[in-house]
Amino acid sequence: MPIYEYKCAGCGKHFEHIQKITEEPLSACPFCSGKVQKLVSNCSFHLKGTGWYVTDYGKKESVNGKKKESKKESNPKSGDETSAPKEAAPESPVHQ
């Protein structure tokens, strides 16, 4: 359940209240019965598990801080265990 933050207009206290999303916001202060206002506050949460950018798609780094290179797996059906490196395309001249 979410935690909501409120401020009392009567006594000036800031307090938090755990309630369901479907519940109506509080209207009275539990300390002095004064009028309360629901505040917008920061929330912090951590997305756990797989399927999130941080865990599955983020930049993978090795221990020494360099980016890991992915190793291509050979196709056992092709019989070709080694592959020749591809040649880079020639650079085109820059026109100024």
C-alpha cells in the first residue's frame, strides 16, 4: 500500500499515512482534528527482477571498467569454426 504525506493547517505537523489508492484522502488531522492537505512527495523504489533496462539492457562492464565484448558462437552445423574478419568500408573523402 502507498504511503501518503499530509500537512495539517491547524498544528502544522507533517505526517505520513498508509492507505489504499482507492481510499479517500484524509480530511482531518489525527493529532488536532484540523484540516489537512495531501502533499506531493518523492517516492523511492527499486525495480527488482529481470526485464528492466538496468538488469537486462544496461551497459555491461567488466571488472576493470572496460566494456565487455560479446563472443560470437560458432554454428556447429556449418563446420566453419573460424571466420575471416570483415574488411572495413573505405572512407569517403570529406568535401569542404
